[in-house]
Amino acid sequence: MTDQNGRVDDERRDRAAWLASPGGRAAVAAAADARQKAPGDALRAGSLLRGTLDLPSDLAAAALEQAELAETAALRHGIAETSLLFTRDGLEAATRPVVADRRAQALARGGVRRVVDLTAGLGFDAAAFLRAGLQVTCVERDPVIATFLRHNCPDATVIEADATDPEVLASLLTGLEPTDIVFIDPARRDPSAARDGHTARARPERDPERWSPPWSWVEGIEHPRVMAKVAPSFTPPPGWSAEWVSVDRTMVECTVRSWVADAPRRTAVVIELAGSTAQVEADGDDAPLTDSLGPWLHEIDPAVVQADALGALARSEGLAWLGPRTTWLTGDHRSTHPALRGHEVISDLPGNDRQARRQLADLGVTAATVKSRDASVGPREVLRALGLREGPGQAVVVTTVAGRQHRVLVGPAQPRS
Ligand SMILES: C[S@@+](CC[C@H](N)C(=O)[O-])C[C@H]1O[C@@H](n2cnc3c(N)ncnc32)[C@H](O)[C@@H]1O
């Protein structure tokens, strides 16, 4: 058994080394070319590649997989660089460059000079630290990923080791200044776990003690400045600051750090790929509540909700909250804050399904989108109950007003300026 595992590991390692070699790079370029000539036809791309290069089948498959992963990286993360090497799981776990760059540049601006990345993966965070001008040491325990990491981050020092090995950690920490950063992005998913056909995977990402390394180990690292990338649902330990980051209104991650200037902070970072980045700092005070619907409803960015920064945002924008468990602010004007999306209220739909249908027919509404994340009812159910088609433009918001579930017809999200 040990022999067989050893042989499989050797084969994976050899293939990874070949992919990083000039011969492997040429094969990946030829595979990318073949995939472009045969879009959507993996079999034909394979035979085109083998017609160009005389490769054993496992190396041809590895080159084609890299070409496919590079397409995914370009599509999902906007990574135009074609020379990087990926694993499927590594790409899924990788930090988006826009988020990694922002974090790295903030550290550099704060005077940080050096980072030890204890779980560097394919090196997306490490590459951002390097781009920000920091000195980077990476640790990665998986031999294939470590090979790709060396290739992807040639300017970093890469150590193939288990970061939880006390000797490895001690030797890394000994060389650090108190202002240097120990960065860690624990693996929250087990790549060997079975894939689930319907949902993502049946995995332990929600339990910090089942991450690798587990959270209790991270919390015990004896260094004054530890920064960790964690799941958005994570509850920061007392004394740690946290930032919840959304990109184009999708929650992507939370970063926690062990060192604080005065008191721990909770911050929402709202990144718009085509625009600006805004921050909202939680101040511990609740948002002003209202029982009445104003002429404008504002959808709150999920990072603000996760950071409990709703109160600060509502007060700064002169808006009121429809109540706990709702994600809408209302008021008599439209806010252009990047963390809010303003919709003009067209009509409250207070009655039963039949009355609401009649009201919608009188308004000439036949199609809408549904925003029902405050309720336990799904969009399809709402559309069916109201006799509407799914369509762009107007939206039906299902939320709570004065403690009761309400459906409200609103106009499309207004552009901010
Ligand atoms: C979430 S990924 C890191 C992704 C990385 N931040 C990026 O953006 O590319 C976590 C990585 O940690 C590695 N890892 C998990 N436990 C480890 C340990 N005890 N020591 C070293 N590496 C470990 C995994 O192999 C995986 O590649």
C-alpha cells in the first residue's frame, strides 16, 4: 500500500516537474492552441495535440488540463497570464487577485517588509505580496502544488513542508521581526472528499477545527502579527480585527488579524470590479428601525451585513432599517453609496395572491425578478404565486415590514451616478 502510494506520488511529482519544464510549457501552449482550434470538443483537441507533439497519453492529458484550467482562471479571476500552473482544487481555493492585491498593498503601505505564507497553495496571495514589493517565504505541504508554486512565484522562497511541524514553524518564526506577517489561508476543503452531484461538496468548510491547519492551531501561533483568510461565516476570536470582502456584491472572504491599533475592528470592504472600493466600519450601534416603507428601498451589500456595519451605513446615509433579519434600508431619497443599491418603490403588494395578481395586472406587469433572501420562499414560488414570468427590469422584493412578510414591487437598481 505504502509502495503504491509512493509510486502514485512520484508519478504526480514527475508530471508536475515536467509541466514546469520548457518541454511541458511548450506542450501546454500547444494544448491551448488545440483547444482554440476545437472549441468545446475535448476529443478533437486531444487528437490535434497528439498530431502536433509526440507525447505519452498521460502527459498530453496533463497539458490539456492545464490549458483548460488557464481558461477557467482567465474567465473566473481575469488572469491573463498564461504561464501559470494550476490544480483544479488549488484554483477553486485561490484568492482572487483583486482581493489579494488590495490586502498586500495595505500591508506594504503600513510598513510591512516580509511575509511568511504558511499555506501558500498555488501562490495567488504570495504573488500579490511579491507584487506589493514584500519579501515572501512560502510553505506548502503538497508536492505537486509546491512544484507549481515554485514555478508561479519564482521570487519567493518555497519550502515544501508541513507548517504544523513544530520544528518547521519554530525555524520560520525565529527569523522574523515582530512587524513581519505570518499569513495563513487554511485549506477549508478536503480535495480527496467525494464530489456531490448537486451541491458543491459535502465538506467541513464550516467547521474551523476541521480546516488544515485547524483554527486552534492558527490562534496559537506565537508571533505578534498573524493574518488569516477565513470563511465569511467565521466568528473572529475576541481581540482580533476582521474584514469581510465582497466583489460585485458576492461575499468572497473574511480576513482576520491578531494585531490591533486600539480596539478590534469589524470592517466591510465592498469592491466593484468596474469601479471603486468602499469601506464601512462597524461602530457597534444598531441601525435606526422603521415600520413604514419609504419611496426608496436599498439592498445592502452582503459584506456590510456580515460585518454588522449596517448601523453605521444607515446613519451615514440617512436611511432606516426594515428590521432584524431583513437586508433592506428604506428612506425618502436614493443613496449612491457603493454598498447600497437603490430601487424606487412602485407599489406595495399587501393583499393575498389573488389581490396582488390583480394589482400587478392593473400596473401592466407581466415579468419581474424576485429578491427573496429575507424570506424562506424561493423566487420560483413567488413568481408562480403572482402569475409572473422571470424577466429583467422590475423586481418583487419579499421582506418584512412592521413585523409582517411583505411583497413590494420595485423598479430596477438605479445606476449610482
Ligand atoms: C486555501 S489553499 C491556499 C491558497 C492560496 N492562499 C492562494 O491564494 O493561492 C491552502 C493550501 O494549504 C495547504 N496546506 C494545508 N495544510 C497545510 C499544512 N499543514 N502545511 C502546509 N500546507 C498546508 C494545502 O495543500 C493548500 O494548497
